[in-house]
Amino acid sequence: MISVRDRFVGCLFGLTIGDALGSRLEGYSTESVRRATLGMGDFLDEIWRWSDGKWTDDTKMAIALAKSIANAGDFNSERAASSYLAWYDSGDWRGIGSTTQQALANLKEGADWRSSGIKADWAAGNGTAMRVAPIGLLDMRNSAKLREDARNDAIITHNNHEAIQGSIAVAYVISRLVSNINDLRDLIPSTVEFLEPSDILLQLEAAQKLLEQGTPVDDALVELGTSGYVVETVPSALYSFLANPGSFETVVYHAIYAGNDTDTTAAIAGAFAGAHLGIQGIPLSWRTEVEGSDTIRHLAQEIYDLAVQSAAA
């Protein structure tokens, strides 16, 4: 039996390791990535050595969010915004997206967290979905709070309906997985029921149909898309997971093999797989070699303690 604590730790490690593995192929087209003639194991070994276990802004922001939760004892929008701003001020941006960069610049210029986020149609990126895992963990027992917290975190940078719904979807899936959902076949339908009408809801329904048809994961991800558009990223990451839920390596491999925004697709898919399989389901070498492993483990355990306290209150 996998403990809930191990699922929390596995979720954050899965995110960071997926991010690190995908980081060196970000921006490569599907065709370019698929020219590789290596088998899955050799492919993953090669890109792990290439990345040296270092992650990108996906993990940077997830850690910033997790630290704000640990420091405040709960999710707090002002604390989260301050934590993101501290990262922005550090200059260690590691692939920061243009929407996030502009929003954090707004914060630095004195904007309130409620007004700092970009409202344009083009702000439907995956920069909120990639970082929201700590909220899914914290609010695993409180879906109404999860929805509100994920929304308030998203609007700090992406005040866009699709980006908000993408964050809510990722947080909700993680909350179900760490709670040990009985039937994974119910995961997409229950997520669809939890969301507001949106393009991401429709794309998740399309993913469900592809799953029911038994569409091979590599073909499905081409159809669903793997760009930085959140409507593509979240369904593709979820499909990568649901197609092979018993193998962390297989999940992240297919997320990366699809090309394009490889670090974020693999980070979200890795978070799903880690939440389901627990920390022991992730290869030991990756767990020990990934950048900041002690910090990641400590933050996951702190959020677990807060989640337990909240559930008992």
C-alpha cells in the first residue's frame, strides 16, 4: 500500500524530474524528437545526462508556490505573489514565459496580485498549470477550496479563463490521485464535471474518446497537441499518464517524445504519475541526482502535514 505521504513526495519529485528530463528538448518539433533511434531506456538516460538533473521555470515556480504555502501555513495569494516576485528578482528565470514575465514585471511595479495577471486571449498558456501541484496536494480533501485557490494562484500571472481552468484541472487530478482514486477510468469524466465550460473541457472529452478507442499514446498526443497552449498541454499530459499509469518512465517518455513544450508536458505528466505511484515508483538515481532533492522532499512533507491538519480541523 502506498501511503498518502509517499504520494505527496512522489508528486513533487515527479514534477521536477519530468521537467528536468524534458528541459533539453523543449521547442524541438515532434518530427525532430522522433528522429532519435534510441529505445526508451537509452533515450531517457541520454536526456537525463544532458540535463544533469537540472530543471526549469516550471519547477522554480512550483517550489516558490510550495514555499509560500509552507511559510503561510496555507495558500495565500499575497504570499504566493511575493514568492514569485522573489524568484523574478533573483534573475534565475530558466525559460520564463512572456506572459509570466510581464505579469511579474507588473507586480514589481506595484500592481496588486488581483490585477497583475495578463487578461489577453494569448495568455492561455500553461504557466499556471505547470506550477499548481502544491495546491492539489494541500486541498486534497476540499474541492471547493481547491477551485478557489487554484483560480487565485492562476490570476497572479494568467488572468485568462482557459489558463484558470487548466490549473483547476491539474490540481483536481492531483487531489484525486493522492487520495488513491479507485478507478482511473473515472478520472477524466470527473475532472470534466468539476470544470466550467471551456475549450479545455472539450479537449479533455476528446482525450477520453481517444482513450476509449485505444489510440496509441504517440498518435493521441499528436492529435491533442503539445504546444504551450494550456488546452493542449493538460489533456496530453493526462493522456500520457492514463495510457501507462504503472510506469513513471513510460509516462514521461511519451510526454517528451511528442516534442514541442516537452518540459511542461513531462512536468505535469510526471506529477500525475508520481502522485499515483508514490516516491518509490520513481527511479532511485533520478530521485537522488535531481537538483534540490532535499528541498523538494522537505516541502512535500510540510504540505502533507498541513493537508492532514486541515482535514482534521
